[in-house]
Amino acid sequence: MHFNNQYECLGKTFYVKTNPVPVANPTLIKFNDELAKTLGLSSIDLNSTDGAAIFSGNYIPDGADPLAMAYAGHQFGGFNPQLGDGRAILLGDIETPDNKFYAMQLKGSGRTAFSRSGDGRAALGPVIREYLLSEAMFKLGVPTTRALAVVTTGEDVVRGGLVPGGIITRIATSFVRVGTFQYFSAQGDADAVKKLADFVIERNYPQACEAENPYIVFFQSVVDAQVALIAQWMTLGFIHGVMNTDNMSIAGETIDYGPCAFMDAFDHDQVFSSIDRRGRYAYSNQPSIGLWDLTRLAETLLPLLADDTDAATDIAKEVLQSYVESSHKHWLTGMRAKCGLSADPKLVSATAMENDKTLIEELFDTMADNAVDFTLMFFHLSRLSNNKQTQASEHENACRDLFAKPEQFDEWLVKWRKRLDEQTLSDDNRQAAMQAVNPIYIPRNHQIEAAIRAAEDRNDFSVFHELHDVLQNPYVIQEGKDKFMLPPKPDEVVVETFCGT
């Protein structure tokens, strides 16, 4: 591993040097050979007992300089001026053969100065969940932190009862969060805010360097990245669960897979987090919460946007207004693609597209009214023909069967097909385009729970490995894997997820 520890150069106020706490008997459960190749790491050396020692924190590789990052954050709307890495330790920045940098972090590796009342450890279940979800998200084409490895520790942790411990090694272009900027802003440390902004610009948004005011371009770039990310979540039925400002990556990557889930039965107000009792982070609220979090970032950046506070505020407002406009645009673009509604002016007129938003919203309202499975609905819809057939197709019947009141779907289907008639796109091309954005396999909650139960209760990782393998090709039908397409049976439904602390 070739480390180039850029974050450490920011200074001691940004972190606390912290070594991982050794564990009793680390065992490597999964090593990500594909990601290792991207990072220029040797799978032969790391997919071994030596790798288990590194990924558990028992052995610190040459060049690594472990530290816990400082940050603050709004948690469910309330500001906490000091949070920080309570169970994560940054080993350093990996420099790849093509001179790119990725931060490597151990999560669940012991107490830090920021652990407060926590033990700094992670149970095996949450790290299995994060490995499956983050790697599935990557294969779905969504910006995300990646999982390089997961190990068992050979020790139990207390989570209600005793459960096996685990550690995940996470990779990101940056682990800086909105809350990192808030940490220094709350202390009135404008120099640290500027230093942090310069670091992120150089690392993640180098295009801003050429601008007259690079901080405006930086802020606009963060807004653009975040709005695109949340729109992708929405098109996949993903609910992050805890969009606190300390869980929003400044790099526009999905981070911190705790109380999160992909929806089964569609519900605008679906919540999975065990602590989100008022629905602050419900599915439909995610775009507006993204704006709320970015407004908190804007507050920290005001001194960098302009010398005059009023002028800086006006600049921030203008950038944030672009979020509102872009959010609607990204949502409509993504949902049009899911529904096969072309927006290409060469294929469809502006008049034909006028009612697309209404048509899409009507579908979602009908799905919510019938508790229709989100992923299965679009899987079957993407295989429907627009030909006016006397006999309904297998997939049309499958769509209807998802609805308790199928006549509602029938009414919508007439409108949908009428809209398709207004675009000059062949059925085959339209179906292919839909199938490219509508996954067949997602990491469903009940399947993840089955993998966790097998691992924690029986030390059986075969369920985890099979599910992971299926999720590597989410858009391709895999022979003999039909069970991974199916929603949970009533006794398999998982209604809450937890952060694992």
C-alpha cells in the first residue's frame, strides 16, 4: 500500500491520532478483489491472514498514520458541536498507480477520543449490511463509499445481548462531511474552514481552482453532486434513513449505511430508521432534507463567498435556489427513464411531454394506494409492449397482480401507452432503455437480514456470499436466482433498521 496522508497535513485541530484497538482472532470474510485492482493493491498479499491483520487494525501497514477525524453535525435538526469518528479510524490516503487518492478507513476498530459513551466497536451484522449495500449501490451506478474488506474479530460486543464483532474497511474519495465544516465554523475558526475548503477543492473539485472565486464554484459543485445523488436514490426507492449533516459527504457519495433500506411496498412516507419517529428522513423528504443540509454548509462558507455578509448571503441563496430547480429536473429525468418516456426532442414533442410529471406522480400515488412492490413494478413495466394486443402479456398480468385494485393500474396503463404513441421510439429500444435503469435485484432488507442471521447465529457466510454475487449484476436476469427478485413474505418483513452502535 502506498500511503500519502494528505488529511493529516491539515493540522492537529482536524483530528486526534488514534491507533485501532487490537482484536483477539481476526478472520477475513470478504475481500474486494475488484476494488483492490482499482486501488493498485495486491490481492495475493491482502486476501490472506496478513490482510485480516491489516483490516482488523492488528497490524498498521507502513506509511499509514491512523487518526480519528473531528466533525460536528445537526442530528435530527439539533446541533451537536462535537461528534467526530467515534468508531472509525482513518488509516490514510492510498495513492493509486494513476495518481488518484482514496481514503481508507476502518469502521468498528475501537474507541476514539470522540466515542463518548460508545464502545467504538461494530457488531458483525451492521458491517455485513454496509458491505452488501455499498457494493450493490456501486453496481447500480450510484456514487458511494466502497467496501474493501470485512472481518470478524473473534470477540463479542454487547448489543442487547452478546453478538459477534466485525470491522469493515471503507474506501472513499473523501470522508469530509458537511459536519466537518460545521465543526470549525462553530468555533469561529475561519482559517480552518478555508484550509478545509482548499483541501476539498484540490482533492475533489479541482475545476474550481481556475475560477475567480473558487469557493463559489466549490459550493455550487457540492450542491450539484448532492442533488444528483439524492435523485438517484429516489429512482431506486432507496431511503438513507439518517441524513444528518454529519452523514452528508462533501464529495457527493452515499455514506454511512446504518438505518437505510430499499423499499419493498411503495410508500411516499416510508421510514426505516428505528429512531426517526416523526418521519424527518422519510423517502419523500429526502430532496428537501438535502437542501436543508446544504443550507447549513452555506452558513459555514459565507466568509469565503464574499467579504460583505449580505453579498455572501445573496450568492448562497442563488446557489441554493439552483438546487430546487435542479432537484425537480433530475427527478423528472430519472423517472421518465424508468417509465420509458423519452425527452429527446428528436423523438417526442414538447407538447407530448407536458403531462409527464402528472402521469408519473399518478403512478406513484396508485402504487402507494395499493402497496405495490417498487422494484418488481418497474421490472415488469420495462418488459411491456406498446402493441394493442387482445391477449395481455405475462408481464402485464404480473403488473396487475401487484395491485389490490388492478383497475387503477389499467386506467393508468391506457394513459401510459397513449404517451408512448407520441414518441418515435421503437418498442425494442424503449424496453432496452428502461431495462438499463430498472434493476432486477436490489439488496432487499429480508435477504440482508437472512445473511446477518446466518453469519451471527451460525457462523455461516454462504448466504452473504450468494447474495453479494447476485447483486454484482443487478440489471441482468440470472438463472436460478428468482428468489432474490421476490419481496418478503409477511413473516419476513423488516420494519426497522439500526445504526449498530
